[in-house]
Amino acid sequence: MNRATRTLIVAATAAVFAAALQAQDSSQASSQNQSQGQSQTQTQTQQPATSTNGTYISVDPLAGVKYDNRWDVSVGLASGHIHAGPNLREGAHLGGLDVSGSYWLTKRWGLEGSGRAYLGTSGTTPAAAGPPYNESGVFVSQYMFLAGPEYLGPHNKHAAIILHALAGGAYGDFNKEIGRAGSTTGPTGIAAFYDNQVALGGAFGGHIDLNRSAHWVFRITPDALLTGYDGTSKYSHTQWNFGISAGVQYKFKKKR
């Protein structure tokens, strides 16, 4: 083998070795790039998605409305109307407080007790006997203590209608400001007012309940108010007047 042949073989071997090294380097670089790409993808996948506005979770505040409570109590501002005497032309618009509580016997039927206080002023009219007594703004008040059955009518998680028929007593204070001179001879006295007395009382109507949560309710209570004050010693004077209250009710957790 001459010198030229040996030189050619060495050059060819060096060229093949160099090509093999270059191919190996390229393969390693490609593997490294692929591994880095997979690692970045996994990192992006594992990283939780975040939002600059946060996450909104919808909650229904009426989801727990069940109408299965045993007790409830309500307090409201009340308004009513009476005539402080049987022959008065001018009635008395009164305002006050209505406090009621219920004990439910079944799903539909319950017992309700109610205490109501009404305060305000009444005008007067000249009486047939004695000097004229014509004045506005005489203080009068009425207090009612009532009880009776109530019935749960149409209802859903948003609202309910509850009917009741309550009866009991009504105390009328008509002479606190003007004294006995206001009714010296009953309704024909100087101011033609009733005597202070306890009489028949009643409230017939119900509640309109607007549920705000499982325990809290906005309550409106319209009623026809009945009173039977004694106008003279011979007969009683029955009055029917409109009354209404608005307030809140709380249902206790204890269930039937």
C-alpha cells in the first residue's frame, strides 16, 4: 500500500468520524430542546388559572325557607283609626306598635297572640249640654290584647299569605288629657268622648310575608279592627276601622 493510498484512507476515516460526532451533537441538542418544551408545557398545565376579577359564586338566600318552624315573633310599626266618641264627626288617626307571636300546631294551622298600642289625637265636637268644647289635638290611646287561630295560605320561598281571626279586649283611654269633664255624662258630655274602659276588641285580616332569608321576613299586616265601646248605659257602640302594620318577623330554628 503506497503512501497516497494510506493518506486517502486516513482522510476518509477522519471525515466519517467528524460526521458521526456532528450527528451525535445534533441529536443531543434536539433531545434537550424537546425535554425543555415538555417541561414548560407541564409547568403551564400544573399552574392554576387565575383571574384578576376573582371568582363569583352564586348563593340563594331563600334556599332554606321551609315553613316548618314551631315559633315565630314579629314587631312592626302600626297605624289605626278610631272615633273617640259615638257622635264625633272627626276621627282619630293613631300610630303605635304591633307585637305578635305564633305557635304552629301543624303545617297550615297555628295560634297567634297579638298586643297592639295606638296613640294619637282626636278632635272634638260641641255637645248638646254644657258649654261648647271645640278643640283639636286631644290625646287619646287604645291598647288591644288579642288571640286566635291563623292559617297558612298560598306560599313559596319568596312570599306567603297568612290569614287570622283574633279576638280579645281593647282598652280605650279617652280622658287622660281633658279629664272626666270630657265625658261627664257619657257621649253627651262636654267633649262627647267615651269614658275610659275595657271593651270587646278584634282584628280580622292577616299577614303578607316577604321572605328575606330562612329566618327573617318582611311583614305587612292589614286588618279590620273591631271595638265595642259602651256609648251609653243602654247600648254599645260597635266600630269597624282599618288598621295596618309593617315590620319584621323572625322564625326560630325549632321545627315541628
